[in-house]
Amino acid sequence: MRVCDLLTDPSFADLKLLAGGGGAQNNISSVTVVDTPDGAQWLTGGEFVITTGYMVGNNTDSLVAFLHMLHQRKVAGLGIKKNRHISSIPSTVLELADVLNMPLVSIPDHYSFVDIINPVLTRTVNRQYTLLAQNSLIHDEFQALAVNDSTVPEILQTLSLIVGVPSAFVDTYFNEIYYSDSNSALAQSLRQVNPLEVSNQLPVLYDCHIVAKQTTKFGYILFPKGELKASEDNCFQTAVEQAGIILILRMQTRISNQYVVEKYKGIFIEDILLNNIKEESEIHNRAALYNWDFHNGGAAVTVDVNNIKQSFTEKLDSHTNRMLEKLTEDIFTLAIQELQKTFPGANYMKQSDLISFIVSVPPEERGQLIPRLGEVFHRIQEKLRLISPFTITMGVGNYYENICDVYKSYTESRISINLGYALRWFDRILFYKDMGLYRMLTPIAANPETLDFCDKFLKPLEDYDRENGRELMDTLQEIVQCDWNLKKASENLYLHYNSMKYRYSKICSVMNMDFDDHGNRLMTEIAIVVHMMNRRQFPDIRQYKLQ
């Protein structure tokens, strides 16, 4: 019951509002009498206070202080019995009531306290009972939706019937939107909306209620802006809360189901990439369960998060571990989004620090496969710089017509990644078919004869570095990496060009080698590559440390 309801009730026709009409909508939780100096301190808020004014009399300052105390206690209003202890109410008190929006009501002297207390309390209790009954019905309605495994649109339809306006649910987890009425103006305004791109604008454009559990946000319940009436009569808040709870249950069930499906999909892709399926028919039969088609064969694409494992092993605590796992998952999610944006049928399996895809395209599109993969890599590269301190290497194996041979492509993609580590090629896309000399050297890199060959060229330089505390071997590696361009090598090593020329001259002297001879350059390049492949030198991982 509100103060205005009390004043318009025919039973209280001779009650008169003297001031404070701005608070006429205040809800009355109970009625109480305050006639003692310390009575106001026991008020808890929402009461309609009745007084004879015994404790203030005709003292204006005392009445003003009493009004301030009632305002602090957040009472609904004040009723003063006329002609008992207060003969008239000063204008300063009336003005203060208006300022405080404190309804000041004149109660004729013939009213006893119970004449007001009993009817108001009865109606308040009845109102509370009605609200409880409504809330119970709403709870039962949504509980039935939960038990019957109702769909999201059915949940929204029930919600809209209760609150009286159309509703929508913007699912920011699966990037989908549902409607109570797909033909409503609300649905039309949301038809072209991308939840991930405009979620921060939704509270401005619509009446918006977040659907979340602890730190996990699932989306928003939306209503047309300004059409939802917040009153205690329609119990809209209860309905929205109940709808939110059921939506959370639906989302959690769907996420759990997706996790199980993704797990089995990943196992299937892993079986293909590791050659655990020997019959082509089995691959196609299992693929049909997921509406996949591998009749065009495929190529393996592996995305490796550079050097993240080193971060997992250096002074790791639980907080850092969670952060690294979150970063890895974010990178995987980005890779999936970008690969599937260009190749919708790309399927994948995840490992600790890499994710591998099978990309299958029809014959007429294979000529564009390499440039399209290059575009995908550069999109990932650009977006990754905004979310992570890590970089990635993308290894791409050859395309095989028969899906049973794709395991070879996976091996090639991993070889490309491993060669990238050995040669310190990070933050780039590596195609196995372009690895040429490097992949030819892989089978013989650890052969004793190959090592003797490397020693013939490089041992004098290594011995000189060890005896003199120099870094000529690292300098030679950088020169080879820069295709013998001394200026570029000096820039990469942050050396003055003259210092680089001096080092280069010293390297030629120590190795007793004329590098103007292309044959000497080629033999030295091969020796350097094999040397790096065997030592598996990795770059300084401090640049990948988490802040």
C-alpha cells in the first residue's frame, strides 16, 4: 500500500495531505505511533508514523528536528492528529516536508490510533500475501519450464506473458539471439546485431538484465526501452530473476554437452592425424555422425604457441598457471574462429600448446589454399598482438587426396614447426613444401658424418669463442639467417655497421674462409643449419614473460 492509496481510500476521506506530495508514491510497510522523544530511533523504514506531537508541542525547532529524523529513517509518511499538542503547523515545517518529499497528513481528532492502524495493516498484509502468491505462481511456472526442458524461446514467451512486453535473450557465449516473438519490433531491431560486437551498447539501447553466475556471464535479457513498468503489482523483477535462473541452467547444460561432443570430435581428429584408423570407410562413417565430409582429402595445419611451455616450468604458481591456461585457450579460440571463418569445415584437435586442423577443400579451390592460409595467419597475428604477449608459428603440411594419408600432412606440419624452433623462425607461417634444404637435412642432422662435416667448418670458430669469450658463432648464425646481408644482421643484433664488418672479417680469418666464394657460403650455410638443428637453440624467452 502507498501513501496515495491511503489518501484516496473512501474510509479515510477526511485525511488531508498538507505537504510533501512528492513522496505520495512511498510504499507503506507498517503503521506505528511515535509520541516519545526517543521513539524515532526504533524505526526501520517504510512505516507510516502517527503522532499527537506530545514530545514536540508547539516548538517549531523540535518539529523540524523530528521531521529530519523521520527522513533519515526513511519512513513512508507522517500523520499528525490535529488539535492535541500541535495547534498549527508552521510554514517552515510544510516547506521542509516538500523539500524532503515527506508526506505530511492531517488526521482529524476523532480518529483513534486503531482506526488507522488496523485497516492499513490488514491491507498491507493482504497485499504482501497477494505478492507472495504471485511470486509463488511465477516460481512454479518457471520451475515447470525447467523440468520440461523447455527451449529458450518458450522461456522468453512465459516471461513476456508475465511482464506484458516482448523480450529477447542475447547469448554472448554461443553468439546467438532468441526472441519471445520473432515478429516483434524488438526482434526486428536485433536481427542484424552481432552480440560480441555490441554487448556493451545493449544497456543503452534496451532495458537490460545481465544473465550471469559468479564471474561467468552468459548474456542479457532485453526489453524495449522504457516499456517495462517497474511496480510491485506485476512482480516483473521476480519473473526476470526466475527466467535468468532457467536460462543459466540451459546454458550450463548446453556448454556441458558441447564439451562432451568437442571431446569426442577431438578424439576422432586425433585418430585421423595419428593414423589410428586404417580403413577409409571407418573415417567416412564416423565423419557422417558429425555431418563432416572428408571425401576431398585434406591438409594438416598446426598452430603452435611459441615457447609457452617454458613459462609453465619457470617458478610457476597457481595464479600464473591459470593465467597461462587462459591465454592458451584464448589463442586457440582465436585460431578456431579465423580458420573456420575462411574454411568453415575445418576440424581440430587441441594439445597443451598447439592446435591442429584438417582443412579440406574441393579440387577447384586448392590453387588458392596457400594464399588463403597466409591471409588467415596474418589475421590471427594482428589480433593476437592485442590479447597476448605470445606469438604463434603456423605449420602447414602438403595436401593429400585420400583422408587416410592426412597423417603424413600432420607429420609434415609438425616437422615445419620443429624446424622453425631449431632455426629460430617464430611468428610466421611455414609451408612444408617450401622447407627444401631444411627438411632434406632433418633425417641426417644427427648422423656422425654430418657432425664431422659441421666440425670441419665451425669448430675453429667455436674454439675461438670459448677461449676469448666472444660471440662470433652467434654473429655468423645471424649473418646466414639474413642471407649474408651484413647491414640487416647488424640491425638485428643492435650492432654498429662498422662493428659488424669487423666481426665478419674476424670470422673469415678464424675460419680461414673466403665467403665471396658461393661454394664456401653454401657449405657454411649447411653446417650452420645442421648445427642449429642439433643444438635446438631457442630464443630468449624473457620477451614472453607475463606482466
